Amino acid sequence: METVILAVVIAVVVLGAISGLVVSGRKKKQLPPPPAAPKPSVTAPPAEPQVGEEAETPRDEERRTIEEVELPAAEAPVAEAEAPVAEPEAPAAPAVEVPEPTAGRLVRLRARLARSQNTLGKGLLTLLSREHLDEDTWEEIEDTLLTADVGVAPTQELVERLRERVKVLGTRTPEDLRRLLREELLALIGTDADRTVHTANGIGNGGDEIPGVVMVVGVNGTGKTTTTGKLARVLVADGKSVVLGAADTFRAAAADQLQTWGERVGARTVRGPEGGDPASIAFDAVKEGIAESADVVLIDTAGRLHTKTGLMDELGKVKRVVEKHGPVGEVLLVLDATTGQNGLVQARVFAEVVDITGVVLTKLDGTAKGGIIIAVQRELGVPVKLVGLGEGPDDLAPFEPEAFVDALID
């Protein structure tokens, strides 16, 4: 019995071993073959040096010792101090211009003046040429004069004199009327007033001679700084040396503008920081003028609103500070001729703060009425000394009553 059981166990073990061999064989058939290992690249061994009979016959070459080899010469280092330094080019100085002579300048500008004043001159001549001068005609003459900013009182005076002389004259030819109107207008404007811009040297507080001092005042927008620059050209054209004082520190670029005008004619400009004290700059300008023995010092003051009391008081301070050196020869008020009666209000206020000695009327070639010259002289009691008739650098002319009236009625 034991023998049978042992035989059965052996048979089972043998059958299990056989079935395991069969299964493993099948698995081996199903698996893909492993990838072939890459063949190592074979590098040819370096050629061995040829020796013996296979060696190349050596060639004779020229050989030099290290002492015989010429080395390139080393460049000496350039010292930093010896290196050339490029100097910045100085800006070219502007060419100094030769201003146009002032003598007869208004006569040369006569045509330009006449074009803008035809309303007054031609209007009066046309009305006076009527055969019958009734009350309506005289009222039209008054309206023409008032429209031209002559002013109420001067208009009434002129109309009364014209009425008397027309009655005496009787027959009125065009030549008679032109002569009559010319005489009456000249009487209103005045031919005996001193219209010279006084720039003669004065005597300082210390007894020494000082340049003539001219202050230019007015509100902004009237062409005050431009007028100062043009006046410098007028004085240079008359052979005077000029120093400019840029005391308009409240308006941006006013000092630059004035300096440009000065450089054109070789006049030096004394300026200070923007927003600085105008009185101190004006004082320094006169001081420099004395040091340089200049003939004239022109001071461009800051523009003032005539309705601002504090600003006007400060303008008086500028004049008082300048007078510490010596007297101020001229105080010129610049007025825009196109502002009409408003310009008269400005003139009245400025005259109360500083002693105005003369008037400069600008923009007289535009829409201005020529009668403003009569009105402003009556208002201030000072003469019109200069008139501006354009944008050109030499369009500022000394006022000549005869040339002005001739331009009106021609």
C-alpha cells in the first residue's frame, strides 16, 4: 500500500514538472527577441611614426635662434593727460546788424501809415467838399472825428474852427480844403512840443557822470518789450552805445526776447532770475552801464495791470531804486493804438504812479484810428514821441506831426 502511494506521488511530481516546461517554452516563443547591441565603432589607430627604411628623408630648413627673431615693437601707451581732448565748439555769435537811420523814417513809412488812416483823412475831405455844409453835414464831421478817437473836447474845438474858416473862405477848392484841414489838424496835434527822446548823460548822486536812463512802462500786450528792443536799434542807429535792463521778470521769456534784440545790435543785456526783484535788476543795469561807460541804459519794466494798486506801487519802487544812481531821463509809456479810449484810462493811471515824459503808440498801422494821438496828448499833457508802424525791426519811428498829417489827408 505504501508502495502504491509513493508511486502516485512520484507520478504527480513528474507530470507537474513536464507541464511547467511546456508553458515556459510557449512564453519564450511569444516574447520578441531583444534588440541587438550596437556594434562598437572601431577607430583606426593613429599612424605610427615611420622609422627605419620607411621614414621620409628629412629636409633642410632654415632655423633661427630666439635672439635672431625680431619681435614687433610695442606701442608706447598714450598718457591720459596727453590724449587730445575735443573742445566743444562755441556757438557762433549772431551777426551784428546795422539799423536803418532814424532820420526821415516816418516819411519812408508814410504809405503804410496812410493806408490805415484813410477813414479819418479822406472822410473829412469828402464831407468838407460838399456844396452845402448844413447841420447834418457838421454832425457827420463830428461823428467821423469821434470814431477816429480824437476825443470829445478836441472834436468840438476842431469843428468850431472849421466852421469859422469855411465861412470866411467861401469858395472851397480841393486844394483849399486840404490846406485848411492840414493847418487845423497840426494845430490840434501841436508842432512846438519837444518830441526828442532825452538820452543825454546825467550827473549821478556822487557827482560823477552817468548814462542817460530810459524806463519803458505799460501793460502787457502793448508791445512793451518789443518796443524796448526797437528803441535800442533807434539809439544804436544814432551812434549811441546801449545797455538793456531786463526787469520784466514776471513774464516768461521776456528776458530772452530782450536779449535777442540786444544781440542783434551788439547791446549787452543785464538780466536776473525769473520771478526776481525787478527793482534790483534795474539797479544792476544802471550800475553796469556806468561801469561800461555806456551812453544809454534802457529798462524794460514788468507789465502792470492799471487796475492793480499793489503792482502799480511796485513800479514806483523800481523808479525810486534806479534814482539812487541818479535821475531818470525818460519814462516812456507804451500804449496800443488799437485800444482807443481804454488806452486813455491806462495812461491816466500810469501817470499818477510815475512821471510820464513821453508816449509810444504801437500798432498804428493796423485798425488804429489816428485821432488817438490827439486824445492821449490832451489827457497826459505829454507828447507822443515814437510810433510803431509794423512788425519789422526798424518800424519804430520818431513821431513827426507834419509827416503824420500829410499821410492822413493825401
